[in-house]
Amino acid sequence: MIAGVASLAPALFATDPAVPAKQPNVVVVVLDDAGFSDLGCYGSEIRTPNLDRLAATGLRFTRFDTKAICAPSRASLLTGVEPHALGMADLPSKATTRPAGFTRHSTCGELPANVDLLPQALQRAGYSTWLLGKWHLIPSWEDGAPGRNSSFPLQRGFDYACFFKMGWTDQYHPELYEGNARLPVPADPAYHFTTDMVDRGIRLIDAQRRERPEKPFFLYLGLGVPHAPIQVPASYINRYAGVYERGWDVLRAERFARLQRLGLVPADARLPALDPGDPAWDALNEQERRVYARFMATFAGFLEHGDEQIGRLVAHLEQTGLTKDTLIVVLSDNGAASESKPGRFRHPYNGGPTPLAEMDAHLDELGTDKTLALYPRAWATLGSAPYRRYKLWPHLGGVRCPLIIVPPGGARDAGGVRGQLVDIVDLAPTIAEFAGAHFAAAVDGEPAVPVAGKSIVPLLASADAAPVRTVQFFELRGNRAITAGSWRALTMHRPATPFSDDRWELYDLATDPFETRDLAAARPEKLQELILLWEKEAATHGALPLQQPTPQILSVSGFEDAFVPAASAHGTTGTPP
């Protein structure tokens, strides 16, 4: 079903004609909650020199879309299947026992038994497969014990796995599993999760070079960076002293200007105004500005530290001569984090926000193991710039993310930019094609869940290649969107109301790439066409019937300001609000 390119890849991409024609190693680095413009090579003021160097060697994508939240994105990344068809339309269940009536096709549950994961396909193609970092594809009732570990990585195609189960963990004292067994919580005061995962990756690579140097490897590195809790030594935070005191308004404008200079957004485009509910920086008082600036400095230091660790891994590949034989993919799983408008200090999700005066009195604790912080939501407006909204939302700020791909030996047009639409479901088929691997037609005698993704190898070969994807649907918690060519329609769902009451918006991305001019009233026939297309795609991929989101899920969604009057939300006069 998927042709191998063991002999094709070096001819297309390698800058060194002597690169042997063989299966490449594959390194996939998944950042967590990094917005479209959070990396230096995507216009950020945050220092990410190692990721920037990968972008200069490989390719950057400007229309790479995800599922707006981690578990559905990761499920699609590792299968090439839409998350609804996997029963992973939202986060895995937090129930401690299997609910009555649960089936493998229930939403927010286990990956179905008849899905063939990328690491399984790569194992059959002769690869060693390693997982390091975040997994988040396990319902809470599984604990690794026999009979309660079918969703654990070792049962899903990985030869080795050191990981945390759920959506986040303390970066100094993580709750980790190795294989199917819990590890002791690290107590070393010098410990940091990102450093540990990269150290483990280097050791795995070295062991394979000693014992099976001819065998290719697949390393899936799921970092906690820069997801909450934002935790990093103070020396990294202090590097950004004075930067974020200038505020998200000024920094959004500066990122936008850099994006234009880099050719990543249209030169004649205009930056949208702040989203409703996100205040102007000047509207904050002095104490709020001081506290909020320190949050963002901590986030930036956390991301810079993560970049350094990625740099160590890449440097090791270079020192061992492996880069010419290694495909490197770096992405984020969703837009910048939106879960708390005022931010969280002691815990990112549970309990209420810490009073501002208390945070101010303990600012030096940000980044330490005394806090499990999540930055205030308006900083996500910076991270997702120039797009509107952020993680969880159906707008482009929720789904659009950075994607860097470095083919073995580097891209022919190193530093090139690709503007064709790519979805996260397309990455597994792409990697499989490089590896000469095939997704199974059946698993244990049952037809496999069909792969929906499309290989983007043609896009890597040429900036002028025709798009492999022109249509992509989206659904999360009743919120929906559909992209078809240059058109995009979306709607926010008000919980506990009929889905038929939801108001759809319509945008022409060819002239309005940042969703600022709603054309629903002006082009009702086009809107209806897209709504019908959404229904067709949703039915094809198992997203129907729609289900009302639960109060527990909505408690951290941050949708409280979604239902403002249309004119004040996004403008109807042809100019940004």
C-alpha cells in the first residue's frame, strides 16, 4: 500500500551523493503546546538556535494543522488515522475502572486493537523502535500489570519505552514507567526530565551502534516542553529579564514583522487584534505586569532549555556520522496553551487560581519544584500569532503548528518553506514511505482501521509540488471546522444547546489568512457547501453522532468568552477588529 523509498530518498534529498541507499533512521521530536510562532525560526524572540539550525538544513511548513489537543494529535501522528476513528476524539479516560458498556470504539478510551501503529509497521520493516517521554494514549484504569496494559507502548510496537502516562508530569519529579513497570520518582536535585530523556536516547543510539550497527532505529521523543508545568532552572529564566515586561501586544507585533521578513506569512497581511477576553497589556496594573512577565520568562527559559537538549541529541547524531542517514521530524501537537486566563501557580489545572499578591510574593518559585505553573492565557495569543485563538479552539490558532522536516543528509533546497496544507495524519504515511514500511491491511484477522493520511514525500522534493491534501475536517468537544482549498468554515458549540443552533463562520484564507473577516452572511451558498462537506467527512471518519461535552472536560477548556456578538468577535467590515 505504501511504497518504500530506500533508494529514492538519497537521490531526492541528500546533499552528499555518496550517501548509501538504505533505510534511514527516524527521529521524531514532539513539542507540547508550542504555538505557531514560539520557535525562533518561526519568528519568536525565544532563543532556539538548534531548532533554527534544523530548519536551515531542512524545510519549514506554514500550513501544518493538528487536532488542537494532545492525545488526538498524538494518536493520529502514530497511526495516520483520524482520531474519531480511533476512539480518541479527546483525552483518554480518567476513570480508574473500565466504565460499564465501554467498547474499544468509545471516545476517549483505548486505541482499538485493530489499528496498526507506525512503530509496529517499522518493527516489521526491521527497525528498532524506542519511545522516550510523553505517551498519553492510555486510559487511567490501565496500570501496566498483565491484563491492564494493552495500551502501553510495549504492546503497541515499541521495543523500549520510558514515559509518563498522562498529559503532563512534574519535570523534576516525574511519574515514569519503563516498559510496563513504574520507576521510582527521581529525587536527585539536579534531575530534569528533558535532560534525562535525551541522555537515554543517546545511550540507546550508542548501544545499537555497538551491537547492531546495520539496523535502523525509530526514536520517538515526546518532550514535556513547553507544556505546563513550566519548570526550568532560574539561570534560563533570568536570560529573559526585561523581555516580557514589554507585554504581549508589542511582542505579537514584533513576531508578526519577523514572520513577514522570513516569508512565513504574506507580506501584505495585517495582524489581527487580540482575541475577545484577552486584555491589552497596558490595561494591567503594575503588579499584574510584573507577575505575568515572570510567567512568560519561565516559559521561554523552559523552551530554550529544551532546545539545548535537542541540540545535544542532534550533535550526537552528527558526531557519530548518522545525520546523513537520519530523517528528523520536529513538530508541536497543538497551539499555545489556553486553559487559564489568569494563569495557575501551584497546580496547572486542579483548584482555583492563586491570588495575585501571593504569586508576586513567591515569584522566585516559578520554575522550581515548588510550583506547577501554567502561564496566563493571553501569552497564548502571542504563541499562536498571527492566528486567532489557541489550543482547544477550532480556529487556526488552535490547530496550526510549527513543523520542521530534515530529510537524510538535508533538503536539496535547505531552509526552504512549504505552504501546502499538511495534516498531522499525513506524517505516519510519510515516515513509512521513507522506511519502506507498510501498514497492515488486517490485525489479528480483523480488517485494520484504514489509514487516512497521505504521504507528503512529493512536497519534500519540490516547493512547487501539488498539494497532497485539499480537504481537512476538525471536531473537538462539539466545536467544528472544515478546510477545503482556500475556504474554511468553523463553529463554536455552546454546551447543552442543540448543535443545530450553532452559528457557523466562513473565511476565505486566500485573502484573509488569519480568519478576521466572516463571510457567512455574504456567501451563504459557499458556507452551506462546506457544512455539507464537513458532515460527509465527519461521517467517513466516525465523528458522528456529535456528543455534548461533559462539564469535567469543559472545566479547563477556557471557552467562557467564545460566545460574544459576531461583530465584536471578529469584525464584519473587512478589516480586523
